[in-house]
Amino acid sequence: MKDRVDRRWAFTLIELLVVIAIIAILAAILFPVFAKARDKARQTQCISNLNQIAKAFRMYSQDYDMYMPPTAVSTDPLSPIWSAMVAPYIKNTGLFRCPSDSTGRYVETWQDRGWLPYGYNREWAPFSPTRNDVDWVVQLSRVVQPAMVVVVTDSVPGPTNESFVGYIVRANISPTPINNKAGFSARHSDGLNIAFADGHSKWYKAESVVPQPLSALNNTPAGVRWDPVDYYSGTN
């Protein structure tokens, strides 16, 4: 009887291998699910960020006779860009960081403009350093279909000396604006988050918001509009 009581049980080598194989299979099944859930959470946080930024744009316009902010004031290295102009309406510069982008950060001067991970749709204010008035900045009151006009979206940040222009986004960059240094970033499940002129934000598949052709800024498969006043179509 004593021998039976003191006996120790253990897995055989085959049993251990079977357990390890089952764990490996479960991990292979669950890890992509966890990764997808994590990416979805980041996408949701990004949409929330853009919601707040879009509302800041609207508050800014209410203080400036419905004019939206310029993309930049001048090319002086310390001159402010749009982020510095709307930041006082947010009071949390952390909202300028996309959780799915590890390189971008909040910046507010011309010399650092490339590092913003959110880009202002440059059609609102096609910046020209030779102009010193606001006749080239669009008024929110002139906007055609504000619920479909892009204000801010995911951009591609990086150093300006390598041609990154994260602070603005252009939709007519050839051969494609998708993941282009001067275009928009498809970092959320092959898509991007967009904040619109009416203050709401939404995710879109990247291909669905590319103008077709590129010169027709408001002709996109998803119906998203890049030109606020339809200047290029001549219907403004």
C-alpha cells in the first residue's frame, strides 16, 4: 500500500508534445484576433481624436467670421501652422498623436510641420507664402455638403528634409495619394479616419476616397469631397 501512496505521476514525452502543439494552435488562432481587436481600439481612439480636432476647427471659424485657419502663416521656421491655431480650442495636444503611428507627434511651427500625423486638407487654404491676406482661405459658410468635405485626416509624418509634409494632405498626388509623403495614410486596416466639416469623423477604405481622375477632387467612389467649394468643377 505504501508504494501506491508514494507513486508520482508525470506526463510522457508524447503527452507533453501534444499539449505544446495544442497551445501553439490556439495561439495561432487567437493572436490575430487579439491584434485585430487592438488595432480596432486604436482606430476608435483616432476617430475620437479627429472628432475633437474637427470641433476645434469649427470653434476657430466662429471666432474668425467663419474663416477656417490657414494651413500655415509663412515659411519662417518658427511661424505657426494650423495645429497651433486650433490647439487652444482643444487644450490637449495629446489628441494630435495617432495611436497607430509611432513616429508622428504634435508640432506647431513651420520647421517641424512634417511630423504631424494628422494632415489638414490643403484645399481649404492652398498656402502661398507670397500672399498675406485671407482671401485664399475658405469660409465655412461657403462649404458645399459639409458632411462630406474632408477637413483633417491621417497623414504620413516624417522629416521635412525628406519631403514629408505631415501637416497637410493632398488628394491629387500622382500616382496615388495613398501612403504618399504628401498624401494620406492608410494605417487603419488599409483605410483612414476622416474628420469632416460638420464635425463628425468616420473610417473609409483608402481606395474609396481617391479622386477619379485625380484632377476631379470631388469625384470619389465613397462620395467624399476634397474641394470645399467645388472650385475645380466651376459650381461654386
